[in-house]
Amino acid sequence: MRRCATKVAVCLVAVLLAGPFMPCQAVEAQKHSKRLWWASVAVVVAATLLDVASSRGGVETNPMLRTSAGTFNTTRALLLKSVATGGMLATEAWVMRGSRNSDRSAATVNFVSGGALAGLAIRNWKVATTPAAK
């Protein structure tokens, strides 16, 4: 009986002493979701730049992004898209400060947004290379 109590006490002391040196699974999961969010930030920023690059030099239908001649205004587009993307990412960062489990949701939003912007960029390049109808 005494021998069993000694083993339990030794195990308890070992766990208490080793605990701070062993990574907690919750901490590792939180670091993983934070890295996932940063990866999604890179995706949405790259897709935004890809969208601007694909529209460059073409005819623009959006009045906020075109010049008086009707062509794409790269400077204005970069400014507006940077403000919109930065605002979205700043809002996500603010929401993630108050909630532990919002990293994955924010990453999902970013991956979907990046995919949609990449799809628009592909469409822009296809439209630019399509011969004009006679």
C-alpha cells in the first residue's frame, strides 16, 4: 500500500515539474491555426495583386477603377484594393484578439476570397486574349 502511494506521489511530482517544459496540445493547435491564418493572408494578398495585374491595360467597366478614356487605372485600383484588403485583414485581426477559435474561420474567409479573386484574374486574362467578335 505504501509503495503504491509513493509511486503516485513520484508520478505527480514528475508531471508537475515537467508540465511547463512540455508543449500543451491546445497551445500547439493555436500556433497551427495562427500559421494557417498567416498563410491565408499571403494567399489573399497575392490574389489581389494577381487581379490587378490581370486587368492592367484592358478596358474597365467599373467606373471607380477606370480612367476617363475607359481603360484600367492601375494606381487607383491598387489603392482601393489595398484599402479594402487591409480593412478586411485588420477587422479579422481585431476579432481574433477577442476570440480564441476564430483563426480558422478567418483563414477560411481569406482562402475563399483569394480563390474568388484568382478566378476573376483568370477570367480577365481569358477576356483579354479572346479575339473581338465581328
